[in-house]
Amino acid sequence: MSVQLSFEDASVSTPGDAEKERKALHRVAFERVQRIGKQLLNCRAPGTSLEEWATVGADLCTSLADARAAKSIAAGVSMDDIDPATGNEHSARIYAALRVSWQKSYDRTVRGSLGWDLDELQQVAEKARQEFVAKRPDLDDGRPWITA
């Protein structure tokens, strides 16, 4: 069964129908991301030859990126905010959410509820920030994601 993730062919009569269609497309894309991710993990299983991984793994990575992009589009994310290579969303909303998430991780580590070393956590967070900013330099305000 093939499912086309497109709004162009949808016959929508009311705003409520459009929202139902958007949610249905989002659900289909999300399930595809999960299924392809599991296939990708199975492909990496011990005993998998390098040749098999090079062929199947590359195809699955491409399919996973496409499915992630479809999920984001169905969720209403602008195509300008989607990285075509990975399908990941790189919007201002995600940038802000990641910054808050890293700060929460730092706060939990300080309280002792996470097992991170503080220096290591700051290094990993800074690397994540740099990778995000490499894709969207316009969102960078120069501040680290973790502040003491």
C-alpha cells in the first residue's frame, strides 16, 4: 500500500477536514519514521557485512530522511526549516527547545539526578549547538546553551 503525503490532491471541504487530513498525514509519516528506524537498527546488527550495510544502510538512511521531512511537513513546518540531508527540523522553535532541554539537563546534573560530569555535559551541549548553528547561523545569538 502506497501513501502519498501531499496536500495538493486532498479534497478538503472544511477547515476541520483539513486539520484531520494534516493529523492523518503526520501519523502516517511518524509510523514510517519508526518503521525505517527499526529496519536501520536491524541492518546494523552483528554479522552484517560491510557491503550489505553500505547498500541497505544508505537506502534506509535516505528513506528515513524523507520520512522525517514528510512528518515535519505534515506537522506544518516550513520546508525552509527542514534539512534535506537528514529530514530534521532546524527552526527557531526547535533551537529554543533544544536550548531549554540542555539547560534542564545541566540543572538536573547539578542536583545529582543525572550522572553527567558537568564539564563533559557542557562540551557535548556546545558541540550540539555548533552543529545546529552550522545549519542555521541566523539563529545563533552567541550564547552557550548551558549557563551556570
